[in-house]
Amino acid sequence: MYTQALNAKENPSPLGGPEDAQAAARFQARIDAEERIEPNDWMPEAYRRTLTRQISQHAHSEIVGMLPEGNWITRAPTLKRKAALLAKVQDEAGHGLYLYSAAETLGTSREELVDQLLAGRAKYSSIFNYPTLTWADIGAIGWLVDGAAIMNQIPLCRCSYGPYARAMIRVCKEESFHQRQGYEIMLTLCRGTPEQKAMAQDALNRWWWPCLMMFGPPDAESQHSDQSAKWKIKRFSNDELRQKFVDATVPQGQYLGLTFPDPDLAYDEAAGHWRYGAIDWEEFKQVLAGNGPCNRQRMKQRRDAHAAGAWVREAALAHAEKRARRAAAADALPQAA
Amino acid sequence: MPTTSLSLTETPLLAGILRRADDALILGHRLSEWCGHAPMLEEDIALANIALDCVGQARSFYAYAAEVAGGGLTEDDFAYRREAGQYRNCLLVEQPNGDFAGTIVRQVLFSAFNDPYYRALTGSRDATLAAIAAKAEKETAYHLRHSGEWLIRLGDGTDESHARARTALDELWPYTGELFEVDAAEAALIEAGTLPDPRSLRAGFDATLDHILSEATLTRPAGGWMQSGGRAGRHSEHLGFILADLQYLQRAHPGATW
């Protein structure tokens, strides 16, 4: 219902013959020349599928991500914090809407994408399957989760697909504001009472490793990266982005006076990088497989909200149809003298 | 911030400000409970937006209350350090969200009163209240429009949505009488030109409601018994749970800075 008719696909050749190959070559030449691909342009089906999957996963992550943070809106410790958190979660909803719209330009409707999420056929970021147990988690999510998201998303502002790239420009601006807000929460806690500082340390202990996992499996095991790099969807590898994040974040944590939960974390003078210990990829696999602490809870909340809202969406449609019928009937009436 | 609840001497002006502030905060709190659980993404955004407006209005009123009360109080002292019995909001705004129809009907009933109330408050002889109202009335006009349009969709939608809207209207109607009550403190402020007289807004409220309800194919419930007590601190059982959530961190870590 939401999909616009932008994508009457010009089937290049039913046989997949030379025309197909020519179109693909022209397409790749445009990508190599840093041109943006727009919704009505010809694109290989695999490019369309890859982007639909990536953009919709991104949208799902925004929507599921509203839950752990929304968890603290009613308990925010000051009115200023409450307003900021509410505005932040509202921003996430806005990002979700924006991204579903970008995905729709590739020919899949928002309903279909949401159905995929609710049926468990689509993924969302593993990070949102961890619980927000204290107020410091709101600070840690802003600082670390949004910080990691920005590392991932800044390069996407130059993604070859125009609608996604443009969406990312706006999303990144808001995310960087969220990240500063989160860090400021952590700073306030670290300058506060011993209990508050302990709360901040505990949050870092719980969120640090899951945040490193947000960048995805190590390059050696990544399934999608090569082709995505060629299509200029992904410009840096998982490990490159993870390293950038660690390098940027460790000094921030030190400034807070917090300790990273990694005894192997050490500065490599020669390379100019912070070296980190081994990531527990088994945990990552388990969370992706649905066994994280909150996977079932998050999906249940999304399904419950969707099911509870069904009668509302039906009512809105029924009313719109009634109005349209009444307007048509009024138009059909002979003009009164 | 000390551990204890605030001990306040409520002048009529302070009571008048706190009634507006508490209405806004508690309604904002209720609306914020929807965040992430609304029937559609657009409504997650819209309800969060209205909640944000309410929290913003509450902050403006509390800041003024702090100025009037003196003694170095802040907006947060009023929100986080008063007992349920010290809250001055009307009973309507603390009622649970219910289903989406319950939330929409509560919003229509409150906004149909509050929007013209704020507009009248822009003419207050109290310059601060007039300024807060001037900013807030643009927001409340949207709240009324948004919730009114939804009530029309629900009432004139499906049989189920009509029945749910009807039920919500019947359940919440007894909380509308309190909106128009005037006690001695309120009367003094009305007399001084500080606050508008809510009784003068009754006809407008009825007309607004009748207009929305007729489009929604619903009817205004007959008068009937009206609940009361919120303005004097006699609340429903719900408010205690709202404050248990809202005040938990401040109460658990007295004096901490957040």
C-alpha cells in the first residue's frame, strides 16, 4: 500500500543475453565514476536485493532500538533528560520511517518488510537484544551504540544508491547529536556519587563487547563485503570500522575515568592503534540465532504492538474509503440551481 | 536535592501554576508510555511529539513555580519531590492509556478544554503565564486537531473501532466535569485576571466536542455523575504508580546530579 510505482523494471532481456551483460557493464561504469543510482535506473537484481536487505535491516534496527531506550523514558531522572530521551527515541522512529521509504523505492512495500521482521525472516542489529538495566545504559547506548552506528553510517552517506545515501546524511546528523548526549550522561554520572560512577562502569562493562560485535563478523568470515565494496555500498571493511571505533572511543572512556573490560586493550605505538582482545564470536552467533537476553521479548513487543494496532489501521482505511465514497457521491449529484 | 518530599506553602498563584504544570506532566507521562508500541510508526512519532510538547509545557510552568516559591527550588523539585497528594492535576490525565481509542478520547476531551484555556491564558495579567500560554497554544491546537481527526476515523471507521471509541467516551466522560471546577484559590486568580474562568469555556468545549463527535457518528454522553478531587490532591490509585516510575531515581539517589 505504501509502495510508489517507481519501479516498472525494464527487463533487460528475458534470456539474460548480451544486453544484460551490457547493462551490467554500464551500471558498473556509473558506480566506478561515483555516480548515484536512482530508483528508476536499471540495476542488477542482486544489487536491488542487497540494498533492500541492508536498508530494511537498518530500518528494523531503528524500530526495535526504540524499545530498550523507551524502557527508561518514564523513569528518566530529570525533566530535561526525559525530554531529551523522548526526542531521541522519536528520532529513531523518524529514521525508521525514512529508511522504510528508502527501501520502498527499491520495490518492496513497508508492510512486506515489517511482515518479514515480525515473522522472524529479517534481521536487526544484534545490539538491541541486550537489556537496559540502569539509567547509565541510556548514556552507554548513546555514547557507544550510536558511536558505533555513526562509524558505520558516515561512509554510507556516499553509498552508490542515492535515496539511501541522502537518508544517511540526515540520520548521521541526528546520531552524532545523540552520541554527544549519551557521552554527556556518562560524564555526569562519572562526576557524580560513587554509586553513579559504579553504574556507569557497570554499563560500560556490559555494552563494550556487544558494541564491538555491532560491526559484524571479522573480514575473513564476512559473506557480503566483496560485492558490496565493488558496488560502493560498503566502503570500509568490518574490521576497519571496528578499529576506527576502538581508536576513537578508548580515549573518551579514559577521560571518563572508566576501565574497559578488556585486559588485552593496549596502545600499539608503531601502528597508532588501540589493540583489543579476542571477541567472543560464539556470543554474537547465539544472539543472531535468537538466543540473546532480549530477542524474544523484543520480538514479542513488536508483534504485540502490531497486533494490537490492527483494528486501528483497519478503521483508518475503512474511514478513508467511506470519505472517498461520500465525496464521489457528492460530485455525482446534479448541481442545485 | 534532599531526600524528603517538598513542604510547600501553596499560595493561590502557586496552586494555579502547579495545576497547569501537573496536567501537562502527567499527560505527557501517559503519552510517552506509547513510545515504541503505537499502532503504526507515524503514530509513534505523533504521540511522542505530543508527549514532548506536554513535558516542555510542564517544564515552563514548573520553572515559574520555582520562581514564585523561591528558596532555590528547581523544576525537578516539583516533579520529583512531591507526594501524590501534593500533585494538582485533574483526574482525566492520569487515567491509563487503555487501547488506542482510550488514549485518543482522553486527548480529545483534554485538548478540547485545554486548547481554548491556553488561548484565553495568553490574555493573563501575569506576563509569564501569558508568555508560556502563547507558546503552548500553538502546540495544543495541533493536539486537538490530531486527536480529533483520529476520533473521527475511529468513530466513523469499522464497527469495532466505533464500539471502542464509544466505550472510551463513556468511561472517561465522568472526568470532564473537574476541568471546569473553580475553588477559592482559582476564583481569586480569576478575579485578579491571572487565570481565565474555565466556566466561560464550557460552551466552546461542548461545541468543539459536538462537532467532532457528529463527524465521528458518536454522541456526547449525558451529564451524569462527575468525579472530582485531583485539584485538591485526592487522586485515583493510578497516580501513585506513575510517580513510582517517574520519581524512582531521584528518590533512590537523593541529592545526586543527573
